[in-house]
Amino acid sequence: MPVERRPSGELESTILAALWAADAPLTAGQVQGAIGAELARTTVTTILSRLHEKGTVARTRSGRGFAYTPTEDAAGLTARRMHSELRKDEDRGTVLARFVSQLSDEDERLLRELLDGEAG
């Protein structure tokens, strides 16, 4: 029976959640134990290496390997992804206009408050 592969983004999210929940840097083995998934340690190490290359996690030497910590919280990572997507299009005005037009009333109100310096 073939094993169903999960998208790498889902694996990254799962691993980041484990790092955010930890009160100290985690090694690949510790992350593997924390997520309780049937992932090979090499898979966890590969995902951690990719996250490090993206600047999403920092690493420090720990024995023969590394221990990893997230470089920002979930909200910071989402904001960075949004900026990255925005930079991909030359017509930023249209992208922003379409984004704003699709906001819920509550999100639009919050964005207005943030832009006016009233929230935060």
C-alpha cells in the first residue's frame, strides 16, 4: 500500500508549529518526536534545512547536528509571505486593490485602523 505524500508546505507548517510550541531550540530528532508523525528523521532534517535556507528558522550547532528555532512568530511569517507574493507582480496597485476588495468587513475595518495608526 503506497504512502500518501503530504505537500511540503503542510510539513513545513507542522514542523514550525512544533518549534513555536517549544521553549528551547529543537534538534531534528526532537522535532520528529514532537510532531508524532511517521516521518523519517531524514525527511524532518530536509524540511528543517529548507526552512533554514528560506530564513524561516535559525540553527545552532548541537552535537554533530543542529538545533533549530523559528526566526519569527506565525503572524510575522504570514506577513513575510504576503510581502513575497506582492513583490512577484509588477502591478502592485492592482494586486493590492484586489486584495482589499476581497477583505471581509471586519478585516477592512481593522486594516483602516492599522493604516490610521489606531490599532496595534
